[in-house]
Amino acid sequence: MFKQLQFINQRPEPFSIYTAEELWNDPYTSQQMLSYHLNEELALASRTLETIERSAAWLQTRFNLGSANEVADFGCGPGLYTTRFARTGAQVTGIDFSANSIRYAQEVASQESLEIDYLQQNYLEFESTQRFDLITMIMCDFCALGPQQRAQLLGIFHKHLKDDGCLLLDVYSLASYTQRQEQAIYEFRQLNGFWSANDYYGFVNTFKYDDIKVVLDKYSLFEADRSWTIYNWLQYYSLSVLTAEFERNGFTISEVYADVTGAPFREDGEEIAVIAQKRL
């Protein structure tokens, strides 16, 4: 038991362990994530319906989306944005880890007679001959990746954008980082049974890495006959650090907003949304 407690409270090296695929591909937790996505009033897995509608309307106007546009949404989930993009007449591709989310998105597209190309895969492995006018990555998914993964993904974006195409994504800001606190909590059926249909005990350790502005939520989970650990990493950004990272990977940030509804940028805002073009 002592060794287990040592492991539970051990602070790993930043981004040294990556468990996102386990989270999104596990039949039970992926279904839980889908239900969170579809909760229109809960801003956890996705934003509230009202915010999604405002985002989609702004993006349609800002990029003049229509039949002439080819759009890809990385981390598309159950199609909350891809469905709305496709309603404009745009040619839309959605990429996501979760089979449950992709299946749901395909059902919605079928019901609305929308032709959306959905791919269930790790977007770090995306490869296509198609080139896009717009690539989006929404809900700060970029922050869940380590430095090498982010560089790899920006390379994928660079390769698959048209020369005059745009990349839009959002990240968590340093104002959000200051709100996070290190903690250690222990609960029976932590997160109200999110992790398993069976009884379990959950330990949650939140670690902050002040030198690089990273937070880890480490979930150590114990059922009667198994135990497992989920590592949820998040990178937080200043605008200057985000700009430098984009520059290193062949992009120039041209527009900055407070979020993906197009609200004006604020230094004390909790998120930063950017539009970038690739350098040729």
C-alpha cells in the first residue's frame, strides 16, 4: 500500500506519459465523454450550445464559408462544429480519436443529408492528398499535447493547408494557469461514476510546473480487480510564447481574439484564440 501511495503522489516529468487514446477509446469512458459533449448546458468536454452557435456564426462570417471552401476540424468530437460548417455548403472533414463520437457525428450527418468525411483516428497520424482553406482545432485541444506532439501537429497543419489557407485554434492563457491550484483529493466513484460502471476509488493529484506553465491532473483509479492511471496534461500560454511556437513551426499569427466567438482579445482573458497563416 505504501508503494501505491508513493506512486499516486509521484510527480512525473512533463508530458512523459500520454494516455489520451486510452481515455477516448475505452468503451465506457468514451461514452461518458460523448454524453458530456452533448450536454448543452455543461462546458466541460465541449462548450455550451449558446457558445457553439455564436462560434459557428462568427466563423461562417469571418471565413465566408460556403460551397467554395474545404474545411477540416481536428478533434471534431460528435460533430458540433463540422455539422454547422457543412450546413453552409462547405466540404468538411472531421478527425477524432473516439469511435463513439464519430459514429454519433455520422448519424447526425445522415439525418441532415450532409456529406461530411469523418475519420476515426489519431490526428497526429493524419495524412491526405486534400488541401484545406481552413483548419480548426477548438476547445483548447492543442494544450493537451506535449511540445513534440504540438510541433508534429503544426507540421501536419502546414502540409494540409492551401497556400492562402488559415488555421484557427484556441489555447488556455496564463490567467487560467494562475487559477489552478495544486491539490490531492480522494473520492469513492470519483466524478460521479465517470471512470467505470463498477465501484471504484479515485485519487486525483494536480501538479503545477511553474517554469513551463503546465498543469497535470493525474487520476489514479482502483476497482476490485484492476487499477489504471490517466494523465491529463495542459499547457498554458502567453501570447508571446504562443507566437514564438507558431513562428518556429512555420506559421505567422495574424489575428488574436479572446475566444472562438471572435470576442476582442484581453490580457486577463482565460483563453486566447488565434488565426494563423503558414509561411511559404
